[in-house]
Amino acid sequence: MLGYWRPHDNFQNWLVGKLQLLMPGLEPQILFHAKVLEKVYTLNLDPLKDLVANCYSPIGRPAQKQPELLRALVVMTHYSNDGITRFVERLHHDPVLAIACGFEFDSIPGEGTFYDFLHRFWLGEASSKAVQKPDSIRKKKPAAGEKLPEKKSGIVAELVEKILAGETWENRPERLLQKILVECAV
């Protein structure tokens, strides 16, 4: 069941109030996060409530902080973090960042909550592969002015052929995530 969805104007008022309380002591941190604070202040997630409501059971315990979780993923992407685990650790050490996501500093959700949240919007079968950590070994970068070699050549031509043949991507498992992106960002 989809729980309380904090309206955008309530979030804006809450954010300004929290930042004013932190302002004297954490002004350098607030200024450091100014761009992401501006981003979340203007990011209206209200249209998503109706879009994602079908992903929740009509009975059971209501899901909490759903717009805050989505906002946190936007913040995580803004900072190009290495993953949810490291981002959650960062939220526990940075009160301004936690507030930017919409969380009280003492009630930041765990990483499992983020994975469960994302799993709701993936409309396909769950992967049978175990989650693997990314390689920490960096691959060799190309020299200045050079491009990386193609992993698979002809991919654009292949996509064009599929589109001209009338293939659509309506049955793709990420289609709800794409709709969310269109509603919020485009």
C-alpha cells in the first residue's frame, strides 16, 4: 500500500525550515550542496504518485517515504556515487545531504530499502545472477583526442532496423522507470 506522499510544496517549506535551522553552524556544507539543493527544491515528484500507485498492493503496511527515496536517488546520481551502499553511508555522515533528500537525520533508510524501492519499478523478471560488486581496477584510458574502442560495432544500425521493422519497447522491464524520468525531468 502506498503510504503518505508528502506534497512538493510541503517539502519545499520543510527544506527551507531545516536549512535555516542548520545555517549558522553548517553554512559551508549548505553552500557546497547548493546546486543539489536547488535541484531538489524545484523537482516536483507529485505527478508520480498516480504513476507508481499500481506498483503497491492495496492492502498491507503502507510504504513510507517513497518520494524521499526517489529524490535520494536523484541526489545520488547528481554526485555520481559508487552505489547505494556508499551513498547511504554518506547520508549518515552528512546532515545537509540527508535533508536535501527529505530525510530527518535520525531516520535515514537502509540500503535494502533503496533496493526494494527500485525492485518495485522493474517490471521484468528478477535477475538470476547474484549482484556483483563493480571492478575496482580501472581500465586504461585512451590518450588525449582518442576514443574508447567500440564494444559492439553496428549497434545503432541494429536499433534503426528494429525501429523501421515496427518493433516497440513497450514490453521492456524498465518502461516504468522511463515514464518516471519523462514525468519528472523532461
